[in-house]
Amino acid sequence: MNESIPVIEEDNDCFQNYEESDRILLGVVAFPFLLFGLSANFISLKIFLHKLMRLQTLNWYLMIISISDSGILLGAFFVLTLPRISELLVYASTVKMSYHLAPFMYGIMTVAQTVSVWMNTVMSLHRFIGVCVPFRASNILTPGNVKRVIGGVLIGAALFNMSRFFEVTVADNCFAEYFNAEIPRLSTTNLRDNVVYKMIFYEWSYTLFMFVIPFTILIIVNTAVIIAVHRSRKIHAKLNVYADDVRRQDLAKEISTSIMLVAIVLAFLCCNTLTFVVNILEKLEWNSAYRTTVPYANLFVIINSIINMCIYCLFSDKYRQLFWFYVRLMPCRGKNGQFEAVFNNH
């Protein structure tokens, strides 16, 4: 996500109001998306954490993506949405809370976004191996290897974004006439203002590891998967005539799973492309275009964090049935036996 933390420069007024369009977009419009997204990701996490769903290593990636998406949404709420809604409602107490939490939640949000980017990337590589080199898949895609890859992504994301926790700090308090109360004043740290740090991290590392490398891998790998799925459809058409029903159904499920994962990646690319554009605008110092585009880029990242659930429901009958199972029975604390009955029937 791009910076939308209200950092106040030393020579500016103590408190600066958000622009009206910014408050509406990231405050009013984003709020229902955040609530829906957190609820949907919570249910998705319950589904993927179940022992029956954990039998498939591919679901491990989806489980981590649900966690990272929840981290993005939670961070976005405290950093982007809460201060804007509080300003609209003139609630000084919640503005204070959001500003005090902003440095930490901003770091959490960036870690979660990095996890999401690279988990989508390694998941695509996983599916590419399974679809395009199936004879080697059993040796490569072992549970141990998958765990090591996921662990590597989590550790790498934490280390890569460690400095982000130290970029913004609460400098002091100052009186804001708008709220008729003292409000924390956020300020960038010496680290964030360091020219060498900006060049190494934002101009080189961030651009390479958050955009260029993962986007290139995703485009190449998923293009290969799409081609393989197209070929499988031709085989499927022949099997409709010659093969038995069991084999035909298994192949149909494999194709459906591949299409679902490609759809997840395409949604990810579409929703994060504007963030890449914003990154370029910042480097070109097109400040007006940058300030105008940042809120929309952040909103698209929020939308991407909730769209996966819609894709799961669209392509996976089993997920759809289990999702509604949890929605109906969560207040009644449904038993595992009921879950297994739904799982085995779809």
C-alpha cells in the first residue's frame, strides 16, 4: 500500500484535514468493504484450517493468503479508514487512537501485503509445476518443501519490512481547533528521510521485490497454466465420449482448480497494477497525479483482499457449500461431523 498516513511537516499547521474526496473514498466507501472482507476472510480461514482441508497442500497457500489479507484489512482500517471516519464524525478520541497505532499498524500492513504478493507468486509456481511438469510434481511438491517455502516467505516478508515499523513516529501532541482537543502529531523519522535509505529501499528493493520480479513470474507462469488448461479442455472433450465418469470428473475438478487459481492471480494483478503506477508517479515526482491516485490505489488493494472469497465461491462447489455451512451454523457452533458430511458430499 502507498503512504496515506497524515504526517505533518515541521513548517505546516498542527492539524490538516483530509480532502473531502479522500474521506469519502477511504472512509465511507472503504468501511463496508473492510467489514465484509474481515468477516469473509475469517470464515475462509476457518475452512482452510480444518483438518480435512489441510490435506491438500494447495490449501495451505490459500490459508496464509486469508491471514495476510486480514492483516491488510486490519491495518487499512486503523491507518486509512478510522482517522477519516473519525474526522467526518468529529471524534477526537478515535483519531488519537488511530494516530498512536498508525506506526505499528502501517508496518503490519506492509508485511501482510508482501506476504500476499509472494504467496500468490509461490502458489502460481506450485500450480505451474503440478500442471505443466506433473511427472516431477510428486518429488518437488512434498509437504516438507511446501512448509519450507511458506516459512521462507513469512520470514522474508518480516525481514524485508522490518524498517517500515521505524519510518513514522508520534512526535508530540498539539491542539487542533477542528476537534477542540489535543491530537498526536505524526512525523517521519530520520530513517525515512534518509536519502540513501529512500534510494536503496524504495527506488530499488521495493520496486524489484514487490512489483517487477513477482509480476513477471505471475504473468509468465499463469500464461503457461492457461495454455495447459486449454489443452486439458481438449482432452476433457474427448474423455466425455470415451472415458469413464470418475476420470472425467477428476479432470474437470483439476481444470476448475487451475482456472480458480488463475482468476485469483488475475484479480491480484488488476487490483495491484495501480499501486505500481503510483510508485512510478512518485519516482517521476508528478506530485499532483500521485496525490490524486494514491486513495484509489489503496482502495483497490482493499478490494483485492476481499475478492478471493468471491472467486472461491464462483469456482469451488465444495468451498461454497462449506462457506454457507459456517454462515448458518457458526452461531450454533456446528460440530466437526457436520462439516465432514458437507465436505464429503461435494
